[in-house]
Amino acid sequence: MKPTLKPQWSEDQMKAGAKMRDAWESFFASAGEKGSLPAETPLAGDQAKVAAARARHEAALLALPNVVGVTEGTRMQGGRPTGEACIVVYVARKIARNKLKASEILPERIDDVPVDVVEVGDVVALDDIKR
């Protein structure tokens, strides 16, 4: 029998996850019966621009300390999706700007594409998890 990983989330983490799930469900429910986003939603037309900006800058972003991943996504604000397409930069821990060197501060925009910074904790390969 293969060992399985069980969630080890705190009650606060479970509540935060439920809040985010509810926010996304609300966001996509507003897409209407056809399942597509309204044309005025920025997400509907900016994927190519975001993908190109990510491709051009991903290596430099990943070279920064504390950055563990880069992808394309939707900006979150106050725990809710805004519909604005962006580059999502995953960091192990969010660190106050005044504690970073100028060269370590993530820009708010890259090639006129918004950047959203998301704290994800330490990232480890599943093979590295002690059972």
C-alpha cells in the first residue's frame, strides 16, 4: 500500500482556502450561462501580452531570492479575483519592502503587465517529504 499525504492545514488555513474558493466561484458565476467572461473583463483579451511578458522576464524573476515560481494568472485583491490578467510571482514568504535591497524588490508592473505577489511557503518536491 502506498503511503498517502494527508492535509496538515490549520483551521485558519482551511478558512482562508474556503474564502478563496468562494471568491473564485462568485467570479466565475458572473461569467454567465455561456461560461465565458464578458468582453470588458481584462482577462478576456490579455493572455498573449501576459504570456509574452512572463516569457521575457521569468528567468530574471526566478533568480531573485525568495521567488519560487512564476506563472500567468488573475490579480487578487482583498482575497478576491479582480479579473485583471497579470504575472503571478510566487514567493516563499512576503517580506516588507524596507527589508529588501532595491534589486530584490519586485516591480508592480512588467512590460505594462501587472505583477501579483503570492506567498506560498516553502516548496518541496513530494519525493522529499518524509513519511
